[in-house]
Amino acid sequence: MIAKAIGSIQNWKYIFKTLAKNKARSILTALGIIIGVWAVIVLVAIGNGLREYINDQFESLGSNAVYVMPINEAQLKGQAGGFGAGFATSFDEKDVEKLKKIKTAKYVVPAASVSNSLSFKNKDWIVELIGTTREFEQAQNFKPGIGRFFNSAEQSRGKNVVVIGWKVKEELFGEEDPVGKRVKIDNKFFKIVGVIEQKGGAGLGSSMDNHAFIPYKALWGLTEKKEFNFILITAENKDQIDPLKEEIKTILLKKYDKDDFSVTDQSQLLGTINKVLGVLTLGLAGIAAISLIVGGVGIMNVMLVSVQERTREVGLRKAVGATNSDILFQFLCESVILSVVGGIIGLVFAIIVTLIINRFFPATITLWSIILAIAVSAAVGIVFGIAPARKASKLAPVDALRYE
């Protein structure tokens, strides 16, 4: 009987005619689904975009890197920020010299990191200021967009020279060439010798474009702390990463406890970050999905009212030969159509909003999120449309015709 009702062209014509007749009510009924689908897709798109951005950033920094940090692995997994100061343990020049003796280590690059302000004329800009060695350029696959990285002589003497990221250049100098100009950091002037090639990052402050690099001794002159926040060590190839990590641990365990430091490669760091982002994305999507349930309840309420209003209509249809299956199919289809159309409209709005957001922040709509949103919309229409449809199909023709 249901199959016959589905195949009836007359039933379909009647369903669309009824929905078109009550345009305002149909749109308002679908509004909850529109908002729900829009919210779910946009939030998932932001989460996916952010994950892709971080993956790209790590890939651009080379895949053979090992990070030695003064923080244990349990703390590392809960660390939300970057390689900032404030940990109980720190590394010194002696640690770096010992690690440089590892034969499988291509580069051993110490670094200290602080947030600071760069000033030029009447402009100020907050950056992540990295004090490091000249090998940082090779270890992180940096390329100078303008000028150069600081050299060995400038490094050893702790000269006040600085290499800035592309975002810093745009904020302080615009289209002007900054090489040779001086910026102020903590009342000391630093000469700009180069600008790192643009890395991108959709305006995120954590992007390498918003970093500045100076010789580590020059940074020590600003902070008065002769210590490193982390040490970057690169292997000749990926196959040497695990043996390299073991050698690093063996050397550091002679001085530090195992809970005083962590030795992590990029895949571990990326895995930890992706897990955090995955949980965050699912949480945001779950919160947004509540509006889909609210929208479904709205559809059920409106359809129940519709059954009440159209009781005589149902009686007339049954009197001229419509079966219970015809009535059930009619009301259920109205519910599903409203829900699916709402889902499609929500999807269109989500795509438009995502394209706008993508100009300022990474956001990527995936095929699975589109399919899931439309499938959930249809499911909501079915689940919340069954009760009104069953109620309508159970009406007795005589009672329905007498209804006022």
C-alpha cells in the first residue's frame, strides 16, 4: 500500500500544492533546520580548515625535525600554547654542545622564544621573537623573500640584527622595503637584514609570518636569561629519526630526570594537535546539532497543528477513496520535504559564509559533512514527521467530516 502511495503522481501533486499554498508557514517550519545545518557545516569547516592549515605548516618546516623541550610528554599533550617560557627546566649552551656530537644529527639548533613588540616610528606590532642560530634557516626550510638571514659572525657576537616574517613587514612597513631600517625592541634598536618568504596562514597570529628572528645572545641581552626554551634537531632522513631520539634521551638523562624533558618528532606533535582539534570540532558540531533537534521538534509541532486544521480535508480525501497509506505518505512527505529543503538552504548559506570566513581564517567544507547534513535533515523529517502522519492516517472519515 505504501509503495502504491509513493508511486501515485496525484499524491505528489497534492503534497507540493499544499506546501506552496502555505509558503510562510513552510519557510518558518524549515527555519530551525536551516539554522542547524548552517551551524554544523560552518563549524566543521572551520575545524577541518584549521587542521589542514596546521598540517601544511608542519610539512613546510620539514619532516625530519625532532623537538627537545623542557616539558614532559604528559604536560606536552595538555600544552595549548607554543614553546613559551615558564617551565621549571631549561637548556643551556653545554646541552647544545653535547647534542651536536651526535653523528646522525644534521642540525642542532637551540632557540629561546618570547612574545615582544617591534616598533617602527609610530607603529607597534606584537610578534613571537625567536633567539636562535643561523642554522634555524636551513633546519626549518626558510627562504628569504627579501634580504638574508643573519650570519655566523652576527650570531657569535650577538649583534642587534633581526629577520622578520612577512606579516610583520606588512604591518610595520606596508609595501616599503624594510631591509636596512631599524626597529626598536625593548628600547634597543635592531637592524633588519631580511624578510622570510611568505608562508601564509590566513592571518593567524601563530603563523611563521608573524615571527621575528634574532641571534640568541641578542635575545639573552633583552631577557637577561641565558637559557633555551627548546632545541630543534634534524636527522639526515626519516629512517634516522627514532635512533636519533634515543641518542638524545641517553645524553640528556645524564643530567635531567626523564620527567624534565620530552623528545618529540613532528608526527607526534601533529597527532596530539589533531586529536585536540578533532575533539573540539566534534564538540562544536554536537552543540550546533542541538538546533537540528529543536528544528525537528518545530516541524512536529507545526505538522500536528496542520493535522488539526486539515481534519475535514482528510475526511474528504478518505471519502473519495484515499487510503490510510495515502494520508500517512502525504503528511510524512510534507515533513521530509520541509526538512530536506531546509537542509539544502542551510547548506547554501553555509557555503557562502565559509567562503567569506576563508578570506580571514582557514575553513574547508568536506563532502562527508554535506552528505551527513542532508541525510540528518531527511532523518529529522522522518523521525519527527511520523507522529503527525500516523495521527492523520488514523482519522475516521465520518468523524473527520463532522469536525468543526
